[in-house]
Amino acid sequence: MIRYATKADVPRIHQLIKDLAEYEKAPLEAKASLEQIEASLFSPNPHAFCHVVDVDGEVVGISIWFLNYSTWLGKPGIYLEDLYIDPSYRGQGFGLSLLRELAKICIEREYERLQWWVLDWNQPSIEFYKSLGAVPMDEWTVFRVSGEALTKLAAKS
């Protein structure tokens, strides 16, 4: 069953985020606390939203997403931050079900886009996404400013 997450799901969501970081070879980068995850998803003005895959009362997968905006289209879209299925539950269509749920939200709300990043070495995911009609945005390069560079940028006058 695909459903919106509840506060009771936060410990499991937190664990799946850590599992995803491990899978993506970056376990030390998943620093969010339980309290941060709960505040981000369940505050009066949440920063993100989460759907879970619930199998007999156990959360075995997550999609964490938020709205983005296209100035060219003049409409919001959905940016999928994390999609992760516990390895022992893969191959059962749960990833597809989560993506389908987000696509339905896009259609219902008249959003034009559903997009996400995938690591270039993650060939199984890339092939899965291509099979759904997703296209890589190879002509774009992602940039990020964080840590000390972010502090320095903010201090420039």
C-alpha cells in the first residue's frame, strides 16, 4: 500500500535514508536527525512530503519530495529527493508505484514536471527510469555551494 507518511513512520524513514546513503556510498553525509526529519515533514509549513510503501504495517520504501518551480512554464512541479526501497522488497513494483503516485499528483494538480537526480554509476536505476519514459538532462550540470563556500558567498558584499 502506498500512503502518506505519518509521524509514527519517522524512525523507519530515518533508517531508510541512512540505508540509501550507504547504498550511494556516502554514509557519513546522511546527518539529519529524527527531529529534523519530523520537523521537515510534519511542521505546519512542511519543507517536504513523504509517501511510504507499507507492507503489512512495515514501511519498506519511501519517496521524499517537494515542489519546485519552472519560470519557463509558469508552473510548479515535483522534485523527487529520495526514492528508496529496502533491498529485500525490490523487484515487486514498489518503486514504480511510488513514481506512479507522484505522477498522479502532477496530473491532478496540473504540474508539468516530475524530476530527480540519479548517480551516473547507478545503471539499474537509470535503465528503470528510461523504461518509464524519463530522459536524462545531460546538457545540464548541477552546481552546489555549501559549507565554508556558502558562508563566504553570504558574506560577500
